[in-house]
Amino acid sequence: DAWSRAAGGRKPFLWDNTIYAHYQPLFVETFLNPFRNDFPADMARRMNRGIHINGAAGTERIKLSLLTAGDYLWNPEGYDPAKSLTQAERIVAGEAAVPLLERFREEALAAIRASKKKGADSDALSAKAVKTLDELDGVTSNRKLVEELRAFLAKQTK
């Protein structure tokens, strides 16, 4: 409110980089996670005409975050991040892909962490994550998502 008064009564338009920031190398721990932000409860009243959620919308893996952001913005009080992510995974990759995406996330993060620490087991952990991607490729029609996840894993573990 103080900001709006200082700006001549104009309400701000929010540009949120949360999703985009999560996909930078320093934020690798948050990939394949639901949208999370700490907006005030009365955010809608404080805003002008909306919010811009910044992210690479053309990528399949970011679609997961964008879907969960839309879910949050549609009903902030009822938003359940885990439930929202599961629904987004169903939409983007299909029902059978949900447990594989969750397993891949854990395996990929373990491989990436080991790789960053130059751990001896990073190759074995990466191979395990790749095997899960091979399984995912067999149950989803979204080949672009699988290709993006393969490229992401390879880049983060090289």
C-alpha cells in the first residue's frame, strides 16, 4: 500500500521470476518441483491487473511448473503443491509417467550432486537415472519431455 501511494496511487504489476530462477544451474535442486512463492494473502487486492510468470514456456519440463503456477493463482488458499505437481505430470506426460518422473527427479538429483562433488559414484547414479528415462520413454507419448530431461541430466553431470 505504501508503494502504491508513493507511485501516485498506481498498483504494481508483478513480474515473477520464480520458475525461471529455479532452472538456473545454481537452483538445480528445485527442478521438477511445483510452483512455490510467499505472496501475501491479500496479493490480489494489492496487484493491478495480474501477474507475469516468467519461464521458458516452450519447454516441456517448465510446463510442469507453469501448470502448478496456474493452479496456485487460480486458488491460492486451496493450493496443494504436491497434488498440483502430480496433476501437471499427468497432463504433460500421462498417468503412467507420474511415478517415473518422481523417481527420475530423485535419481537425477543424486547424480548431479555426486557429479558436482566429483564423486566416484556419479557415473553409476547417472546410469540409473538414464535407465528410468528409458522406462519413461516407453510409457509417455511426450518424447520432447524425455529428450529435454536427458539433455538436462547430461549437461548437469558432465
